[in-house]
Amino acid sequence: MKTESIPAGGEKAVAVERIPPILSKPLARYLELESILHNFFESTGYCKENYGKTCKGCCNENVVEYPKIITGCSELDEERIRIYGVGNLKGGCPYSSEEGCILKTHKTPKCIAYICPQFARALKEQGIEYDWLETHALLVSILNEAKFDWWSGSKIESYRISDEEFSEIKRQFKKSLKT
Ligand code: SF4
Ligand code: SF4
């Protein structure tokens, strides 16, 4: 039987790699909101039905160039690279592929929040008012525990919230999506 040799310390290194790091609370909350939105968008089936027919894709942000003045984004970037690698650096966004975006998690706020006007209209017809800019602002605030002045990029207000307040935000968010 063929056996593969493990270099000294190799087992330990593999084991350590499998242990998920302890995420900061803001990033953990951000990922929770990302998951809610991702599942909601998937559940509508809208993008899948339109993909490859009329849809040209909604990737309008190259994650590598996403503004990094906002501090929470660096932890998000580090985690994304740890999980998905650096991606394909030869094209535009390193995570785009012929099948669409390869990221299931850890997207930038804009990549998570944005949907095209057609999709927004379809949601509206079902009584769901979705404003991607508002969602984008919420995600950035949660990730950075701060609100920002979008023109200068400076922090204008602290946005530290308790677990109870975050639960309420999630409840309202889900309610607005009718989930
Ligand atoms: S939001 Fe619109 S542009 Fe983006 S993938 Fe869905 S259908 Fe396509
Ligand atoms: S990370 Fe995904 S959604 Fe964002 S720009 Fe790249 S391919 Fe598009």
C-alpha cells in the first residue's frame, strides 16, 4: 500500500489550517447578513432564470480595487484570501468565472448588496422594496462599527450595537425581504 510521507510538523500544520479563526464580532455579523441576503436572492430564482439569456452579470466591482480606507474590509479581505485564495489575477475581478462569481461568502459590501434594476423591479412587483444602496450602507456600517461620510470617506459616527440591537436589525431586515 502506498503511503505518503508527512514532513515533520506536517500533521500539526494541516490540523491548524482546518481550525477556523476566531472572527471579530463585526465580521461575524456581516457574514450573517450576507448569508441572509444570499439565501434570499437564491430563493427567488430570478438570476438563474435570466442568467445566460438577458443577464450580462451584475459584477460591477473589482474586489481588489474596492476602497480599503474602511478598516473592517481588511479582515474581510484576509479571510476571503484564506478561504478562496487570491483568485485569477489575469482578468478583471479575480473571482469572476464563466459560471459567474465563485465566491459563496466574504464578498465586498457592494458585491453582496447590488442587484440590477430589472431584478429590483421584479421584487417590487412582489411587494418587496429593495434598495441596494441602503443595504450597502448597512453592511459597511456593521462591518466597521461606524457610519461614514461617503464623499470624504471619513468616519462620522460610531455604530457600536449590542447583540439585542443586532437581532432587531436582522428581524427588520428579514421582514423587509419577507423571509
Ligand atoms: S441581479 Fe440582475 S444582472 Fe445581476 S445576476 Fe441577477 S439578473 Fe443578472
Ligand atoms: S467578487 Fe464576485 S460579485 Fe464581486 S466583482 Fe468579483 S465576481 Fe463580481
